[in-house]
Amino acid sequence: MRCFFFIIMSSLFLCYATLSADTPDSTQSIKHIERQLSDMQRQLNQLLLEKKKQEQDDTLKKLLQEANQLTTVEKKTDEGIGKKFQSGTRQQSALNPNISVGGDFFIGVNSSKATYGHEPGEFSYGTNRMQLREMEVTMQASLDPFTRGKSHISFSEGEVAVEEAYMEWLNLPANMNMRIGLFNAEFGILNRYHNHALPQFDRPRVLVNMFGIEPLGGYGIAGNFLLPTLLFADASSLDISVLRCANEFSFTTDGTYNLVYVGQFKNYYDLNRDTFFEWSLSGAAGNNDPGEKYRSYLGDAAFTLKWAPIGRAKYRTIEWQNEFIDSYRDTPAGFIKSKGFYSSLQNKLNARYWISGRIGYTEFPFDHSQHEWDVTGCIDFWQSEFVFYRLQYQYNMRAITNNPYQSGPYPDHDHSLVLQISWAMGPHKHEKY
């Protein structure tokens, strides 16, 4: 390459010398020499381009060789590690379930001197006392890719109870999930909520007088179906449960066939990017006497409207919940029809404070002439997602003359004040269920 470059430069010099000479033939050969110079210039440019390309190819080849050498070293290192550690004993902890522990403590005072509702029972957690309402231990885990298990064990004063313990099969044919074990049924809005996750300290009186302070539940089997969207909804579902009942107010817990059949149809709508609306129709049917001659039927209509602005839901949320219940109870004297409702509004003021209010009315399922009103107001302070404090005021107005499940005397009205302190340890936190 250098020799060829020297020859070209020498030729150019000779041509220049020839052009500079004062001879008669110089003028005639100028055009010819210019053409030769032009051809030589093109050849020189071509040689320079080829040289540059050759240098680039050499550099790329060198980089590829270095990369191949590094890949070989990494592969050898990985193979060595894989051969050294074959045991899976260090992964056994991943099979353990998620375990959470929650505490729910309260201090309550009541204005009434009557003993009705002062002692813990089927209709009250008790007042004029300091008490740990419950300590709940929750365990949940995926059993395999097709099933998961959950259990909730409650420890209270002098009692240990299994609230829920069930297994679920997921993603079965017909868009179905199936649940089997001990669980609370899908009925209305709040029936599946655990106590620590309620929007107020206690359940509305209409639910308490129909089922007691515990939700409608028991041992059984349930299927949940995701339906094609109906009535212009964004999602529709159907839940059907068959339970051996554990609630003795609307249904009996005695007898051979003390089964309760529960169903719920639910529709969900996205009204806009910040607001959703949900309504449901629920029903329950079962025997109300140990002789299994008479039956009770409950119907529930519920709706929820919730506003949670995207990007600001941590600081502002409004939720409005409503339930209306009708009860039909067959007795030797004929059907007893009773009803009740509640309306609850929760407003999140900022990241830590909530205020809520609730009003409700209920008639007893065994005597519609006896009824009760309840008006409730709360302020909540969330220290964190694991700890919250709640101060609740409640006014009750009653017309009760005889309650076979709790002795009197029965005050016609009273005022109560409750301070609730609730905490959670572990991943379960204060979930609804």
C-alpha cells in the first residue's frame, strides 16, 4: 500500500514537471494529462475507503472474539454453582402460610342502668367495661396452582372459636370458583366483613336482630360464577351457598336437616374513572324450628356508591352503603313479616382521618311489633395501615317487651360511647375478609 502511494505521488510530480517545461508539445497534451490525474485521484480515494473499511472489520472481529470469551467464562461459572448446591432445604420457608395476628380492644360506657346489653351476649359485645373483643389469628396460602386455603381463629374472653376455615378451587370451568369448609355466606354487603374491618365498631342493628352479632355462616359449600355482563353492567356474578347454619335467630341450628340455602346476584358499574356503583339481590331460606316444619325466608337488596379519585384515593374517599331486608317467618299462627334497613356513609378527610355516620331501623323476625332504631357517629384516626383508633357514639331507641334470647328489663332508649383500638401484625392487615 505504501509503495503504490509512492508511485502515484512520483507520477504526479513528473506530470507537474512536464507541465512546467516550456516545450511545443506541452500545450497539446494538457487535456490528456488532466484525465490521467483524475483517474489517479479516483483510485487513491478508493484505496483509502477500502483501508478504512478493513480497519473497521478488524475492530469488530476483535470485539466479537472478546465477547465469546466472556460468555464461555460465565457459563463455566454458572455450571459450577449449579453442581455445588443441589439441596432445596433453604426454600422450605416459602411453603409456610402467611400468618397475621390482629387485636381489637374497646372501652365502652352506656347511659342506661338496665342490664340489657351490658353483658356480652348474642345481641351485644357488652358495655361499661374494658375488654379485648377478640384476638384473631389468620393463616392463608396458595396450596397449589389450583387451590388456596384460609383460616381465621378468634380468641376472646374465655372462648376460642374458628371464625372461618375453608379451601377454594380457582378458575374452574364455567368461570367458577368453589369454596368448601366453614365460612360466612355472600349475603348483602357486610356479612363477610370481620369485626375489625367494619366501617363502625358494631354491625347495624338490623343485621344483629336478624342473625346476632356474628354473620350468617356455617359449614358448607359455595360456588361463585362470573356471568356474562347483564343489564349494561361492567361485571356480573352469582354466588350460591348451602350451609349447616350457625345462627339461631332467623334459622334453627338444631334438627337433622338444618340447612340454609343462600344466593346472591351482583352487578358492578364504573360510572367514571373515579366512581363506581354496585347493587346486589340476596336471599336465604331454611328451617326456623327444630321439628323442621316451618321455614324462614329473607330477602336483601343492597347498593354501594363509592368515589375514590385516581391519584388522590389515599387522601379523599366517600363511600355510601345501604341494605334493606325483608323477613318472612312461618309459624303455627301464620306468617310473620318483618323488615329493616340501614344507611351508612363514610368520608375520608385526609390520609389519617375518617368520619362516618349510620342510621338504621329493624323489627324482630319473631315479632314485628317489637322494633329498634339506631343512630351512630364515628371519627377514626389511622396511625398507620396497621393501627387505628375509633371513637363512636350511638343512640338507640327501642320498643321491646319480650326477647326470648336476652332477658330484660328493656330500656326504651340509651346513649353509648365506645373507644376502639385495633392493630394488626403481618400481611393480613385490616382486610374486609
